Amino acid sequence: MILNGKENTQLRKKHTLILESRTELSLEGVQDVAGFSDTKIQLSTEQGALTIAGSGLHIDSFSQETGALKMNGHVNSLIYSDTHREEGGFWAKLFK
């Protein structure tokens, strides 16, 4: 994002996660959706890779411009790792 002719990198450094009743999840600071199914969603965030596991998972909305993502379903686990993306990514695994 550019403000007053200078890029403001601090606007995209924030990462928040709000989980309500293990069924509704709102996130900020999402850079990319690396992969998804009804049992697993893999995200690249400002704080590293995030894997969300559960059942009936569905992404309601995602804006790469703002980094906001909303999803629903039954969440069983949230796992962070320091790497932003596994080698090859989602599409490489899909066409393996």
C-alpha cells in the first residue's frame, strides 16, 4: 500500500485470528491460500504458514489486497510453522 508516495510495509505486518465457537474463523494478515479442502486449509500468513484442520471447512471470503479471510466449519486444530510454503505448493501436489 502506498501512502504519501511511500510504501507503508507496517500495514501488512499485523496478523490476527478470531475463532468463535470453533465454527467461525476470521483472519487478518493472510498473504495467500496455499491449498484447501473440506478437511484442511493451508495459508501463508505474516507470521508463517498456518494449517487449519477440521470438517466441513469452507472459505467464505478472501481478499489478497487486504489480507482478510473468513471461513466456517468445525475447526479441530490450528498449526503454525515458520516456513511460509512447502516446496512446490498446492498446485505441484495437485498435478503430481
